[in-house]
Amino acid sequence: MDKRIKSMFKEIINNRNLKENIPPFLTYMADKYFTAATIRLALHYFTLYEMYCDEGNQWGSLLLEYFDKVNKILAHIPAGDKQSEECNEHIKEVDEIRSGITERVDCLTIYTDFFEIYEYALNRVEYRFKEMEQLEDDEEIARKILRFIFDSDDNVIVNETIKEVIGQLPVRITRQKYFEYLKEGFSGLLGASEDIFESYVKIIRSSAMLDFAEDGKEIYPNLWEKKAFLEKLDFKNITREEYEKAIELISEAVSFLETETTAYYSLMELVNELYAILICTPYKTESSDEKEQEEAAFYIIKEINTAYFRGKQDEITEDLTERFKVLEGYQEEKEFDLLRLDDALFHLNENHRALAEKMSEDNMFASLLLSKNLLSDSLFIDIHKNKTGEKIGKERFKEELDRLIEDLTDKFQSCDRMIMRAIMANTINKIPVFFDSHSEVMDYVLYSLSKCTDMAEKYACIEIINELMDYQLI
């Protein structure tokens, strides 16, 4: 960051000479976001195209359709006319693609949670069909687990370890006790922002398979068929043949979900960067001090785009390699500067929004705020939702929690006992830790072990926790 920009940044943060500083600062930000988005897109495009060449035949039809639409738009950038109708149409189309990807990833997340729950349940019956060794005394096992949990002095690490262990221990608490734990965990969210609270509720509902939409059948019929088979299992009387077939189905489903989800996440990166490029285009200047990087990025984009429409993966040419060398280390070098500039933009939005909007060209300030979100770490941030900053009040909190508990109660009444326990484990390890002391953790661990009379389940749980402890020691 040169001296002029540093000076401008400091004056904006300190609320000085705003009328003089805001216009050049916003113009500078438009250039920076355009360049950053272009370079990121070039690098991510190359990665996603390689993924497409290797795994595209395994992608779902809509994923392929979205990728094709993005490629068609990429064929037209950089746009010649900054205010062209074509550019506006591209922005509209990219926005629709982004919404579609978000909906599809939500569907994939629900399917992923479903198969994780059934995998959890199947792991607990595995040792009905395998030999088991003699287990140690419950108290000795519990002490080992407790030492593992509190091995760190970092409370964040300790809390995450507690949640990991709880998610694997045998679940032997009553529904009433489970709901008490749920309420206790959620109590820390009272007064939190709406975004945080809604995110937690969404995670818990997905983890409990409460929001499985019927269109999931049309979207992924193969996954739906596997889901239907698993839902018919009677875990109390499951046979070896049923167990082996179920494990095979889950393995196939998980493999597909990993491929599809990874591709969608990579495509969303591309879409966010393309979106930022399009909305910054009307405001960028021709005096960018990073022309060489921009030109290298656009060369890479063009080469990949051409290869896509030719329908074949070409070897990386020397010219392409040289362009990648130009971009090498750029993001790491400029990351801190961009974060500081983000802070200044945030400061203007929080404290001088009206002035910034008045002094910016057309919709420039809004476009920069949108670019800031699109280039953030929150890939799926809702860019159309107005953040009010409101906190969750008691009435709304109680309403959502009551609805969650009511839906969970209905779910428990209609599912296999092993699945009910899997849901409890898959949700209770997602909420904030509700234990207040070492002794409470010890009591929970010991109670879970001592009350589990299903030796196959108990053995499997201990094996999984041992693997977890061994992995952490590596």
C-alpha cells in the first residue's frame, strides 16, 4: 500500500477530510476488488476446469448446466462497454446461478446429514458381525477420555473436543434430558444476532433430518432410492446381508456427495468472483498499477475458456506457465492490504453511509459493499438479505426452540430407536457446550458407558473414540 493510500486510509478511519477522501478511496477500491476478483478467478477457474476434466462425468446434470452457463459468460469478459446492456444481463444471470447453487448445496447438506446419521447407526451394529476383545473397566476408559478432552489449556480446543467425544459416545439419556441439554445449549444464543441464531437453528434442523423436502427425490433420484432402503432397516433385527448392503449404499452415496459438494463449492467461488468483476467493471479506471497481473489473469481465463469449448484438456503451454508465474504470491502479498481497505469500507458503511452514497457514482458504494461480501470467506452469504443488526428476543427465541422440540418429538416417534440416538448425537455435538465443570463431563461420559448394555454398540463407540485419540496424537 503506497503512502497516499495509507494516508487516505488513516484519515477515513479517523473521520477526517471525508469529502476529499471518499471519492478517490471508492475508485481505488473498485480497482482493487476488480483486480483481486480477476486473479482469484483465474486460479480457481484452472482448478475447477481440471476437476471438470477428471470428474465431470460424475457431476449432476444441473451442476454441468451451471458450469456451462458460467463458461459462456466468461467468454465475454472483460466487457468492452462498461455500461452495456449485455453486462447487466450477465449480472442478472450470475445472480440466478448463485441462488440456484445455494439451493442445491442446501439439498446436498441435508442428504449428507442423512447418510451420516445412518452411517453412525450402522457403525454401532458392526460388531454384531465381528469378534470383540475384552473391554477395560468403564471408569478407566472414562478417565482416559477425560485426560484426552482436557489435554489442552485452550478452552476453545477443549470445547470442540468435548463436542467430538459426545458425538461418538453411546447415547443413553432420556428424551426429556436430551431436550434439557438442547435448551441449555441454546440458552447462550439468547440475545445473539438474528443471523447467528438462524444459522444454528438451520444446522440443528438439518442434522436431525427435519427439513427433507420432497423435491429431493426429483433432484437426486439415486440418493433418494438409497435413502428409502435405509429407512426400512430394523436395526434391532438387522442381518449381516442387510448391514453389508447398507454400508455399500452409504459408501456410494458419500463418494457422490463429496464429489458433487466439492464441485459446487468450487463453482461458487468462481461465481462470486465473476459477480464481483461484473459489478466493479463500470467503476474501474484504466490507471491500475497492477495491469501486468490483470492481463496475465485474463490470458489464463481465455485459454481455459477456449479449451472448454473445444471439448478437450490441453497440456499447459509455456505461455500459460509464464502467466501463472506473474500471479505467483500475489494474493498472499496483497491480502493484508486488502483486509485493511475492507475495514475502511466497513467503517464508512457503519458510520458515514449516507455521505458515502451521496459522494459515490451511481450505485458504486453499494456495488463495493457487495463485492466485499462476495470476496469474503463466507461463500454462501445471503447478499439480498438486509442485515438489521437486531438481536433475538425472548419471544422469538422461545417460539423457534418450541417448534424445534416439537418437530424433534414427532421425528423420534416415527423413527427407529438407533436412529433417534444417532439424531441426538448428531445434534447435541453441534450446540455450545453445556457442561460447567470437569466433573460434569466425567459424569456424562461414565453414565453413557455404564448405561450401554449393547456390547456391540459400546465396543464400536470406544473403538471410534480410541481412533480419534490416536489421530490427535499424530
